[in-house]
Amino acid sequence: MTDEGRQQRAAIADRRWFLRAAAAGGLGLASHPATAQSSQTTRQMPMHGVLGAAGAGPGRPRIAMLVHPGMVMQDFIGPLTVFNLVHAEIHLVWKKHEPVMTEVGLPITPSTPFADCPSSLDVPSCPAGSTAPSR
């Protein structure tokens, strides 16, 4: 075995040791100030975007995202994350409240049926669909 091969094996062993120790709590990460979270800190965190009409409030952008079968999960999560960061009122819109499958088979449950979608929107959004042929 070459020196490079031995170094790679040692690095893998070190990572495995670290991950096992971290999972077991043996590294003391849970008590470290950078990773510790008290319930008081969690309660004081600012609210971001809110799904559905319950999030209505003055100054919040009103956004509707069309949820549809075969939509690309990445094209859904990216914009949803940004809309959440700007404290938007976000409506995940589809025919009814039943889960809709994405292209990777993960279900997304709409928050608002078409009939209840606000008529005045700041941003209508439609995540891309899968280009793979359906079977």
C-alpha cells in the first residue's frame, strides 16, 4: 500500500471516529455554547414566512406557489426558502388538501385549495415539472 493510500484510510477512520463520538455525545458538542439551544432561545427566534391565510399581516408579501404532480423538488424548495426568509404569506395551492407527489416521490401537502386562493397576489410561482417521461 502506498503512503497516499494509508493517509486516505487514516482520514476515513478519523471521520468515522468523529461521527461516532459526536453521535454518542462524547465530544461535548451538546454543551458547547455554539451548538447549545435552550428553550428560551428557541422561543425568542423571529418568525419567518407562514403558510396560508393565518400568516396574513400588514406588509407581508402574498405569494401563491402551485403544487403539482411531478414538480421538481429543488425548484420548489429554493423559492420557498427565499419566500420564507422575506416573511411572506405563502399559499401552497392545488385542487384540494391531499398530498401531491414530487418527481422524487416526496409528498407535498397543499395549504390552500384553488377556491380559497387569494385573488390579489404579489408573486404567483409555479415550480418546474419533471422532464422524465411518466410511466
